[in-house]
Amino acid sequence: MNQAERAGLTQRQLDSYWMPYTGNREFKSDPRIITAASGNYLTDADGRQILDSLSGLWTCGAGHSRPEIAEAVFKQLNKLDYAPGFQFGHPLAFQLSERICDLAPEGLNRVCLTNSGSEAADTATKIARAYWRQSGQASKTKILARQKGYHGASWGGISFGGIPANRKLWGQGLETDLLNHTWRSESVFSKGMPEHGAELADELESLIALHDASNIAAVIVEPFSGSAGVIVPPKGYLQRLREICTKHNILLIFDEVITGLGRSGAYWGAEAFGVTPDIITFAKQITNGAVPLGGVLLGEEIYDAFMTKGGAPHSVELPHGFTYSGHPVACAAAMATLDILESEQLIERVADKAPEFESKIHSLRGINHIVDIRNFGFAAGITLAAKAGDPTLRPYEVALECWRRGVYVRWGGDTLQFGLPFKIESDEMDRIVSTVAESIEALDPA
Ligand code: PLP
């Protein structure tokens, strides 16, 4: 009997669902079924308690199944399940937007709400292009981004995303170009931000020379690349990107879907890295993963460009939005999440405990097959040496061994990835680290 059968699933049910970003053949041959979750633990179909080292998918930092969020969602469903978001409003969408603006870096004081990080990236880049058009510079349409970047699975995200496996199936997308990523062999095992490599940002000057600033709307980067395995920018790199964007009149967008709302040890990666972009995208942690919600933060200069040139007073200034933009239930979950982050001082906790995590995750240096470890805040990535000529094989095998040993670890490309729950205890950090070491050792003894 496999876990699907133990969870009461039939083969037909298993076959019916084409799972996202999943090796469906492998999964369905040995399903891993999660039936419940609470705090820092998932429960699988065998009733095992599995320590969650990725907070879901970087989503549930405040711990799983928080009753405060469940209650807020339940209350909201009973009061106002849905309100049309086009041409009508409901109080929570405005209250939540104000609250996010209050937390935002200075100058970012307008919010669009979406349902996901992918929609947030699309929305941000559409606004960037439309902003230049509104400002009389309609040729500024290209979006520059970075190799190994991840900005979601929609046409925008796969066009300016830089993870090859996510891109190569789809053919031609939007007009984009990519900066080099910031991973450098000289900087392996850096703790936090690598000392050297800020000059990598100067490559943006070359791309601008190639495409011309008159054709470029925006540069979008994650403050640190999350899905590529936590690639942390070298000291001074983001500052340099900021300077070059300002110099050439190009909008800088930080995709903070992973780095925002606590994971960096601050509300925003922008704050943690000391660089303010023109636009920020967020999602995941905003509702603690409980209900889909994302969004875009920007300044009034961009907003006003639409308001002052929006045509007749009743006309729609930005013909963009989703049926579920600002969904009342998602807004209620977000308000409850922000309450928890604040009242339990979870972001301060991440900042306090990040050095402990740094030293623990780096204690794996020297374990066979580990060729790099990177960390920032409550995020870390480990690169494993290729096995049998396939860089993706060992991470998959090691992560599954960790799962068998009771720790959920994410694998992606040649990396293992960690996004700790904000309330993790020291002994749980130890357990994650020792399980990774033991799993590697068990599979491929030195
Ligand atoms: N941007 C970044 C940086 C992400 O990490 C992700 C998802 O992992 C996305 C965008 C896409 O978010 P979603 O999967 O909610 O569409």
C-alpha cells in the first residue's frame, strides 16, 4: 500500500490530477501525501510528523493552521464572501492596502492586489510599460531581468525568468534580456552577502548600451534569488543596480515574493539590503499561505501618471485586474497574518535567530558532495555535486531521504533549499542540519 492508498485515494483520482512543477510519473509511483499541518510540522498519510524546513513553499512563516487566521477567514466568509472589485469596493481591501503602505519602504504608498506572485510580476511589469507610455515614452517596453531569476509561471514570468528548465518548452515570449546571475565560484561558502562581485551589476550598463534606455521599461530582480537556491547578492551589487537604473531612467522592480514580509529578517528585502526600488511585488507570506494573495507596491509618482492622464473622469485609468483582486477573504487572512507577525514580533525573531541558523547551516561545510552553502535571514541554499553527470539527481535523492527521515526539504536544480518557519526552535534547526548530513551520508558514503 502506498501513501495515496492509505489516504483513501483511488488510482483514478491520482491519475486525474496533473500536478504543478512535479515529476508526475515519479510522484505517482510513490506518492507523498500531506493530510494536515500544524505549527512547524506537516502530517503525512501515515500519521508521521514531518518537520517543515521550507514553511510550506516559503509561505507559512508564522506556522501552519494558525487559528487566528482560520477565524478571520471564517468570520469574513460569513459576513462578505465576495464583493465585485471592479467599480465597487469593500473596506478590507483599502484597510489592508494602507497597512501594507505603512510597512513599506519610504515612497512606496500605493498598492495593487493580485492573487499570486506570478500575477504580481505581470502586474508590476505591465504597469512599468504603461507608465512610460503615459509619460510619452512608449518605446520603453523591454524588461531586463537576471539569469537564475524566478518570477512565476505566467507569460511574463517565463519570459523574464532565468531558470532554463522553466523556459525552454514555451518558445518565444516577451522581449527581454538577462543580466548574469551573481553566483561566483570564488564566493562559495560565503556567509550572508559575498564580499566581492558588486561589479557584476555594471553589466547592466552593457545591456543598456545594447538595447538603449529608450527601449527599456524596467529591471526586475529578486533581492536574493530564491528558487535558484538562495543566491545572495554581493555587497554593493543592489546599490549599483539602483544607481544605474536611476541614471538611465529605468524602473527598478524588486520581486519580494520570497524575500518580503519577514524572511530576510526585515519586512522587506529592500530594507534588509538597504536599497529602495521603484516597485515591489509580494505574495506568499502576506496571508501566511492560507489564502492566495499577492500584490504590487509602488509610489504615487507612477500612480499619478495614470490619474492625471486618465482621460474622461469615469474612464478606467489602468485596464488591468483580476476577478479576485482584493478578495475579501484573502484580505481578512492578510490582516490576521500581519497581526500575528506584529504581536509575536516574528520578524524581529528571524533577525535575532538568523546568525544561529547561519552558523548551523554552514556547519555542513565539509560534508561529502556539498560544494556550496549560502544563507540570508531565514533562507539558505546548498549546492550538491552532480551525480552520474546529472546535477539534479543528488538533490532529489537527498531530499527524499530527508522526507523518509521526517524532514521536508525542497530540492530544485542542483540545490537543496531552506526557508525556516519563523518560530523554529534551536533543536529543530539542529535536526534539519543533522538530517541533511545523515541523508547525504546514507545515500553516498564518502
Ligand atoms: N516571484 C518569486 C520570487 C517567487 O519565488 C515566486 C514563487 O515561488 C513567484 C514570483 C510566483 O509566485 P506564485 O507561484 O504565487 O505565482
